[in-house]
Amino acid sequence: MARYFKEQDIDEFRECFYLFARSGHIKSLDELTVIMRSLGLAPTISELAGYFKQKGGKMTFADFLEVMHVHSRVENLPKEVVDAFKAGDPEAKGVIPAKQLRHMLQNWGECLSAKEVDRIFREANVNNNSMVRYADFVKIACAPVPDYY
């Protein structure tokens, strides 16, 4: 699995895995759910149950890496976010007012602070009075954080 993930990702996966699976094995669907969601993934219960069943109800770290690889190919967060924006764009213009985007980021879901939104807007070259092409914004917002931060 090392060929599919960066070394630092594997280290993060290992740390999270052993934090919740202290015996070295995932023995329940709940453990698998907590571990994958702690790593920022959003698998459905049926996906999790399928992964767990494929591994015979017990999962080693090597099995877990395989599941992470399979699931990371299935889950496409940027596409899902763009699809959500499209659902709220009945005229299919592909843009959203920056003020509305700021409001959404600060008040929906895991509410970001004003400073966090300012940083994202600065990175995406968005000012508060502009219209934002949401597909471009999502690409920037979902891009991996560079190592130099």
C-alpha cells in the first residue's frame, strides 16, 4: 500500500488506527467507523459494513490500508461539494456571491471562523464583493495543504 499513499499519510493512518484499535486489530464496525471518520472520510454505514465483511470481521493495519485505498478511490469530495453547489444553483450560472459563500462557511456544518474564511478567500483570490466560480473555489479549498505552511 505504500505505493498508493505518502509516507506521512501512512504515519497518520497508523497513529489513528492504533489509537482506536489498541489490540492491533479492528474488531467492530464501530471502531472502523470512528477511525475512518477521524481521518476525514465519510463512508456510509453500508460501505463500512461491506469493508468489514470482506475482511472477515477482523482487520489488521495492512487490511485497513487496503480499505483506505479502495475507499479513497470511491470518495470524491470535491465533486460532491460542486454537486451540492449545483443543486443550489437553479439557473446553472456556476457562480455564488462571495458574501453568501462567506455566510455558508461561517454558519453551516463545522462553522469556520472569520479568520479561516479570510485565509481561504485570500488563497482563492476572492474579495467580499465578487462573484465566485464555485467549481474553481472548491478545487482550491479542497487542494492538499502544501508542506511549507
